[in-house]
Amino acid sequence: MRFSPDRRRATAAAATALLALTLAHTAAAQAPAYPAKAITFVVPFAAGSATDQLARALGQSVTTDTQQPVVVENKGGASGMIAAQAVAKAPADGYTVLITTNTTHAANEHLYKKLPYDPVKDFAPVTGLGKGGQVLVVNASAPYQNVGELLAAAKKNPGKLSFGSGSSSSRMAGELLKQLAGVDILHVPYKSNPLAITDLLGGQIDLMITDTSTGVPQVKAGKLRALGYSTQKRSAQLPDVPTIAEAGVKGYDMGYWFAAYVPAGTPAPVVARLNELLSKATRAPAARTFFDTAGSEAWTSTPQELARFQAEETQKWGRVIKAAGIEPE
């Protein structure tokens, strides 16, 4: 039996398509399930920082679930830009994950004229990891017993009181207080919040709004007095301390958050698997211990929810920074 040229071509095309489909299925069957090797969690801050502690706690759970090691790599410096740039340029295969905060993905673009990375275009969001608040503290010997008394003193003596900060979250928390309360308080910058706490204890500055892991131990030791909490919900560590909004500064809400990102272009199934692993890890014992100790709480999301949240936070930080008159460096 002889076939026409058209039929022979059609038969050949069908055979080629069948072969391609067979090869694709074979490749998929042979492809190792993710993760098939060690994963690196890149942290934009030094070892021992809250972000580092969280990354290590999450890594324990991921290793338990996958039987693959998780390596935590600290790339501190330049407000997290070194780490963010490194991850942005890493292979988009899911084996390099940025465990970061609002510093790299909401604040930096308003604080610097030019970033070595794009916080939106260069990354694929994976999931939120946690949220935390900060505590407004003064020296235990200070005359202010509550936020109202502190603000009254600030209004009576414009520019005389000072607040310290050693992080972008701490700085913006102080700036937002100034804006919403309509007070003039001098900002004193520090390289880290613990250094600012040292000067607060020594009487060189009058107040600061700091992360709970830095401030609460000093409050419980009786060296500092807590006047208010920075988010809309009170801290479980300081249940008797009102939120700053409750204390009379309406609309005040300035916390911090942790989230995970991978390089843009990472395959959607890999992002989904990472989301599953990290979301589960936030509920594991190691992470629960971290959240309890740090005074923060687990917070997970879909990649889409994290993208929307990041956009909202970026706008919020931009408004605060612009209103504070802070010029990008």
C-alpha cells in the first residue's frame, strides 16, 4: 500500500510529536523532586540577629521534612542590600532563599537613591514568615509614667527631647510618633539598637522605640520603663502596656515583618513547595520558641498575598519617610 506525500508527512509529524511527548514524560519522571540537595537561606543581617535566629529555626524544620540540609549564610551590611543583590543574581532554582524583613523590601527604596536590586522585579515572593512590634521605652528614672506625659513634655519643650534608633524600623517608628503626635523630638542615629539602649540607660537620650528582644529584658530588669507598644495589638510579653494608639496617638501602627523570597523566574511548583515547607516550619517547635522569645508571632501567606502586602508596606514606609523629610542617600 502506497501513501500520498501529504499522508506520509502527517504520519511523520504525528510520530515526531509522540516521541517528543514520550521524552518529556520520561524527563519529568526522571527529574528529582525538589529539594534534591542543600538549600541556602541567605540572611541580610549578622549572626545572632532576630532574622538569623528565625532562619535557623525554620531551617531545622525544613531539614526534618525533606532530609536535605539547610545552610544559613549571613551577608550583613549596607542595610541588607548585599544579601538582596546576591539572591537576586542567584540561579532561579529554589536553592537560594532570602529570609529578610521590611528593610530590604519596603524601606530601602525610599532611603537610597539607587539600589543594586529591584525589590519587586528581581524576586518571586514565597510567603510571609512573622510579624512583630516594638516597644516605646524610657529610662526607669524618667518622670514620664505614660505616653501622654511624654508627649506633653515634648510639646512643652520642642526639640529638647531626643530619641535613638539603630534600625530602619526603630527610626521610622520614632518618626511616625513625631508626625501623628505633632511633636518635635531630636533623632540620634546609632549603628544598632543595643548601642542606643546603652545610651538610654546612661541618660544620653530620652527615649526610643525598639524591638522587643532588645527592650523587654531591660524593662523586666527594672532598668527601663515601657510606655507603649507600636502595633495595634498589645504584646503578650507586656500585656499591661497599652498600644501607642490606645495611649492616645490615633492611627499609630508601626511593626516589622519577616518574609521569604527567591530569585525571579523560579518555577511556580518550586515556589509552591517552598511555601508549603516554610509555612509548616513557622508552626514547628523551634520557630514557636523563637516567636515567643522575640515577642513576635507567626504570619504566613500565599505568594500573591505577600506581593500585595509588600506593595502596601512600601507605600506606607514611603509616606513616613517623605513626611519626615529624610533625603535618600
